[in-house]
Amino acid sequence: MKAFAQLFLSLDETNKTNEKVRVLKEYFLSVPDTDKMHMLALFTGRKPKRQINATLVRTWAMEMAHIPVWLFEESYQVVGDLAETITLLLPKSTNSSNKTLTEWIAEINQLGAKTEEERKQWLISSWEMLDAQERFVFNKLLTGGFRIGVSQNLVVKALADISKLDSATITHRIMGNWSPEEYTFEQLMAEEGASDDISRPYPFFLAYPIQETSEKQKSPDELQLALGDAGEWQAEWKWDGIRAQMIKRDDKIFIWSRGEDLATEKFPELHPFLMALPNGTVLDGEILSFQNGLPMPFNVLQTRIGRKNLSKKILEESPVAVIAYDCLEYAGEDIRNKTQSERREILEQVQAETRHPEIFRISALIDFKSWDELSEIRGQSRSMIAEGIMLKRKSAAYQVGRRRGDWWKWKIDALSIDAVMIYAQKGHGRRADLYTDYTFAVWDGDKLVPFAKAYSGLTDEEIRKVDNFVKRNTLEKFGPVRTVKPQLVFEIGFEGINYSTRHKSGVALRFPRILRWRTDKPMEEADTLETLRALL
Amino acid sequence: MAKKPLLEFTDKGIYCARGSFYIDPWSPVDDAVITHAHSDHARAGSKRYLAHRDSEQVLRYRLGEIQLQTVGYGEKVMKNGVEISLYPAGHVIGSAQIRVCYQDEVWVVSGDYKMENDGISTPFEPVPCHHFISECTFGMPVYKWKPQVETFNEINSWWRHNAANELATVIVGYSLGKAQRILQNLDLSIGKVYTHGVIENTNEALRRNGIVLNETHRITVDTTKEEVRKGIIIAPPSAVGSPWMRRFNPYDFGYCSGWMSIRGAKRRRAADRGFVLSDHADWDGLISAIDATGCEKVYLTHGYTASFTRYLNEIGFDAHEVHTLYGGDELEEEAPPKSSPEGRTLNDSSIGTEVDNDDKEASPSGGGLEGAI
């Protein structure tokens, strides 16, 4: 655990990429293989199952620190992180311990079988033998909120450097469902196949956005300059659903979402067509709700995401289908290195053979001769229920992760509205103890009606200024929320808008975010509820 | 009828009507007693000032031409029958708690203070009183300091590591207090100490006052980055991210502040290293200081006043939250330096008039302003 705590600290202590990679390599080279796998699991978002309820952890921490509940809550507001708050509040440790990360995680995993009193004793004696830095990572493990300021790419790079495997191979091998208790470092490093797990997805290839602002659109000439001839590109609509990879191997099917969640059971409608695919087929595509052959807005699909049980009613109200746009494996062979056009041909062939064309759809290619023409076509995105256009270079392989160059997403303008900030709340993590989460309102006659919360999009300097404004202009406090003197105007961008019975304004926004601070606008000139409703 | 309290809180500052003087006023007054020279406590414009003798030159440097009377710790000054005396606060060199006594009633104004002996400021002494007016900048239980020797061990080994790796080392701390505390605790066998002009001006003022400080080298236009590479540069917060600082690239930069105990605060500053080093009392320090005065009532002026006051009341003190303007200007705390065009930046620092607003340590939390709402 000491090495792991030190790793965490060292990563925290530098902002330099090379230094982070160096620190990661040093860790890999100094710990036992089982620790390496646990670390990899944690750093790739495979959190251990939470074995103690966070409320109990809080309660026992308060007891040990001798502080009242309200003071604990206020401390948490200041720190913005539960594991760290507990670390800072506990009295100094009296003991020390040399247990490895693997041993600690094993102990944590055995807690399930213990009584509450046993858990408490275990937790208190654990805290007593860990120093501050160890306690912090330990609390993170325990409360399941493990997030590290280092990207998976860096971890993969460090592993690649010490193992002489290439990054894409490692990225692929750490995808999917594995547990550090079963997947060994040896298997991870093994040359071929031995460790292959039939459920394992390929890393997703992600598109880079073509940057535009509402004032400045890309002209056909600029596209020509940046991307070359239109003839080298394949264009499709950009669908607004759930990105998914669908696997059929050894008569079994797996559906993976982009967050590397296994979502097979969430989409029973897709099972028949997947089962009918030849073994050794992997498709990439978008899952959307469909009705009468037409895609429906994302919010229809949203109603069934996150549900544990899919009732008959839900399945009837928002039935799903797939719009496939790529094929990554065919006849058991990884074909990611074939060109986009070659893969497209294979995909078309696979789709042509399906007996479920209503469920297994294919993303139609847009016919265009010039950038000029495509710009024109893009204007129809909203009526196609698409977010814009995807551009894929015909000669490109299917790559790993978000890469510039061969896949571009060219979205249509986000919707936006000018609104007044009326409530503020403190943020978390890097934004702890700063007012960074705001609620916005628009005018309804002479009243301001709240309609959205947003917390991203400002620069650090703007955040400081707004934070200062909030502290100086608080009208009332309700727990952590402050009512702020209405004055500041922000442009709020969003992806979609729908009717809502749950919100005072009668509308709900999708992905609201702050586009910019309209320091040029007095609050009287903010938009009205009427303008907002007109966007429905 | 209740008699008028000896000290009261007015819109100009802490006021003694009987003695006709103010303590750390934020508006110009006739008579101002100053706890210490930080800009939120010592402001220009008053007619007469009274302060500790070790703060004389710094006050004159910062406030310009002032009429200033200085005293040593424990010396008594009478004003309209009210006895005023200064006791060490341990915050920065020359910082004092102000004891005010009239007819056996004793009030003490802490100014800012810390409990640990930092080796250069006269250490804090508890002063028995009936009424104690205290700061509580770090009045939350998450703030607990380690002994400074541990922090300086970290700082020195970080510097040593950078020097061995051909990286310049920039350490950031407020120009009065933190800068000298750092300077006096560095391991000078590693290399030379270079200072930003704002800090060196303060050092010079202190030296004129007879304070002995380690050797420093003011950074000027002629200072080369090769020269400073093995050394350490002490810079004020206003230099962070400035062209002045970027000139020393490649460098590693560390920030010294009590706020560094919270990861989020460190990450916001994008510092390579955050060292927990504060000139204020931590949670346990505040409580023990207040307890040691044996006071009947305690008033909390700036910091996490609401929470700390509530807690003190729960553990049996008679505590009151008051609104003051101490704790500084939040906006300036981390503000980038006034946009100075590349080129004139190096000698900028040697212009004596540019005084940074230091001791903004008392701010990011909402501090005194929290109360001002």
C-alpha cells in the first residue's frame, strides 16, 4: 500500500506528462504482479465493489475524530472529497503496516461476510496503522470513488515502455470484463491468444470534433484545405444514441457501451439478430429508439437507460434498433487494419444477410460531390434527427481512441440561450471550496424562472471571479446552496430541449453547459421563457 | 444600564471610544494601532500610527510618509487613561497582539497569529484577558499543520532534486512573512537564494530594521537563467504564470500556504508542489490559544467565522462572530500580475513602488467576506 500511496502522491505532484509516465513505470517495476493488476484495474475505472456503506464510514470517522455531524458536513463542503475529508479529520496514526495493495483489497473484499461491529473494529484498526497518504488511497478504495488525474493512455504508455508491447495491443487487452483477482499480469503480457476472453471488445475509435462557433462556420474552402478532396471521404449522419460494440463469438453475444459497460441485458430486442450473426463478428454502431422506421429523440431512449428492470411497457414505448456503421471483426479475424471502404463493404454484406433488417440497420452513406454540397446537406440534420455529419477517410484503418485526422464529427450548432445566474453551489475535486455549480433562470414577465443547472465551460480565472461575486452577493443560504443577487448573464448551450413536468419552467434541457460569460449583457436583456419554449 | 464595551466593532474598524483610537482600521482615522504590516491590517491614510518597532521600516516602505510611534513588546502606552501594550503574535516579524486595559478590564486583539515558533518572528504568547478578538482563517478541523521542520525537509529535498536535474526551483510565498520564513530555513549548502524584487524590497526594509536575514540575490535584468538553475527563486504569488517567471524555464514551482493541505486548492494553482506552510494558527492552535487567554468572551473576525463560532459555543466558550474587512481581497489573491509586456518584466520587479498585496492567505475560503454578507 505504501508504494501505491506514493504513486498517487507522485502523480499528484507533477503536471508533466513525461514525469507521470516515469512515475508509473517506476511503480510497475517495483511492485508484485498482483499489485500491478489491481492498480491497472483501479486506473481503468474498475472500482472494487463497495463493501461498507459510506454513511457508516462517515459515522465511524466522526467518532474517531470526535467531531459533530454538522462540522463533518461543513468540512466536507470545504474539502469537496469524502475520502480526503476523513483523512484530514482523523487523529494521527499510532501504528504502521506493510501490507500490499493486493492484501488490502482482499481484506476489503472479505468485509461482506462480517458483522457491522467487526467491520467497525477492522476499519478503526486499519486507520490506526496507515499514514495520511495511505489513508487517503485506502478511503478512496473503501468509498469506491476512485478517480485519478491520469489518463488511461499514460498508464498504457508506461506499460508499453516496460513490456515492449505496443500501446494498441495493451489497450485492447485491458478492455472488457476482467477482474484483477483472475486476470494475471503474465496473461496480459502473453504473446498471443492464450489469455483471450471471448467477451473482450476492441477499443473504440473516436472522432475529433470540427471546431466551429456560432459566429464562425467552416467554409467549404476551409474544409478543402484541411481535409483535401471530398472524394476521399465517406459521410454519414451523426446519430444521437448510445455508441455500442456488438460481439458474436462462440455462439455467445455481448453488447458493450462506450463506457466499457457490458450492456447485453439492457437491449433484449437486439439479441435475435446478434445470435443470428456468424461467429467471429464484431459490429460498431449506435443504438437508438425507433418507431415506425424512424429514429426518435435521445430522451426517449434515456427513459430506459439506467432502469434495472425493463418492463413490458418500456419495451413497447421505446423499442430500440441498431444503426451499424463499422465492422471490426469478420470470420474471427481482426479487420481493423483494412480500409474504411473495405470494412464498409464487409459490413454491407453482413447486413444484407440479416433476417432482421428492421433491427439491424446500416448507416446510409450520404451522397455528395463537393464540400459545398455537403454543407448544404448538413443543414437537414435536425429533420433527420441527427446531430450533424460524420466524416471518415475512405483509406483509414479503425484506430484506437480519439485521434485527429481520419474521423471527424461535424455537428450542427448547439442550441443556446442567454440566462441569469440565480443560485450557486460549491464544486468538487479541483473546484472544491469554490462556487462553480450554477442554476440559471430566464424571464417570465418580471420573474426569473430557473430552467437549468450547469457547471462547465468557464476558465479558471472566470470561475474565480464568479466565485468572488457569489461570496459578495449572497442573498440567502440554504444548506450548501446560495441564492445570489441576479446580475450575471451567461450563454447556455444545450443539445436538446423537451417538455418536463418536473421543472418549474416546464422544460428540461439535455447537456446544458456554459458557453460564455456575457459580461456585455445586462440581466434585463437575458432571454425569456417564451424564447426557450419556442425551441421545443 | 449596561456600560459601553471598551472595544467595539464599527464600520471603520475595531474602536476604543474611551481611548479614542482604532485597531487595524480599514478607513483613515486619527489614531491607528497596527497589529502587523500586511495590507488588510495596515492601511494608508491615518494621521498617527502605533506599531511594534520591528515593523517600522516595512510600514514606512508600504505606507509611505506616515507619523509612526513604535514600541517593544510589553511596553505600555497610555492614551486618555487607557493602557495599550503589544505582545508577540508569532505571525510575521514585528506582528503583535494588542492588549487594551482600562480599570481592570482587559481586551486583546490578536491580529493574525500562529502558535509554532518559526525561528524569525517572536513566538506567540498567550495574554490573559476578559475579551479576546481572534482571527480564525483556518478555523476548520481539516486544517492541521505538521511541525515546520518536516515541511522544510520536503522543501530542501525537492530543491536538491531539482538542482541535480538542471531544473530551476521557484518557491512561492507572500513577501512579508512567508518569504523570510522560507529564506531562513533553506539548506544553503544546495545553492544561492534569488529573490523577486517585491520580496527583496521587503527584505531590505527588514534589514534596515536590524533584522538579520540570510544572503539573497535580487533578480535583475542581468540575471541569467543558467545562473539561477542551481539556486532557488523566492517569488510572490503575483509572479505565478507571469512572463517574469516563465523566463526561468525549465523550472519546478512550489507553493507554500496553509491552503495546500487540500488537494483541490493545490490542483487549482497547477503548482508542481504544494507545501503546507502557514503563518496562521491551525484548528488545534486556535482553540488552544483562545483557551489559554482564559477569556470570558471571544469574538471571531475573519476566516471560517460561522462554523468556528458555532463549534466554540458547543464546547463551552461564549463566542461571537463579527464582521470585519480583514482577510483581504479575494480577487487579487491569485490574480495574474498586471499584464506586463514581455521585456520590461525583469526590471519591473526592482521598481520599489510595486507592493504586492500579501497575506491573502486569509482569503480563498470566503474568509471575512463570508461574514460581510
